[in-house]
Amino acid sequence: MRILPLITLAIAIAMPMGLAAQEQRGVTSTREAVKAACQRDARLIYRTGGRTLPEVRAQMIAARRAYVRDCLAKGVAAAG
């Protein structure tokens, strides 16, 4: 019967430490978050396959980079 309060106390003490560690690990700058979102969107919009011609692939990659650049400019301006 004494073990249950000890387990509860241990969980209550360990829980805030675990949450604090998660918060510190998850801290990213606004720019990094916006960039990651822009890159993800660009990959979804401008997909290239394995059988894509090299010329078309180069155009798609250029379009993807332009999209990320424009998206970053809009996202950082909107964020502050």
C-alpha cells in the first residue's frame, strides 16, 4: 500500500522535467519553421519522378527554389 503513493509522487516529480526537456528540444526560430513549411509545400506542388526528362527536372527544381524563396519572403514578412 505504501508503493502507490511513492509511484504517484515519482510520476508527479518526473512529469514537469520531461515536459521542460520537450519544450527546449522543440524550440525553433520562426524563420526555420516557415522555411520547412515552404519546402514541404514546394515538394508537394513541384514533384519530379524517376522518369522525368533532365530538362523538365531542372525546370521543376528551379520553380521549386523560386517558390521557396517567394514563400520565405512572404512568411517572414507576415511573421514580423
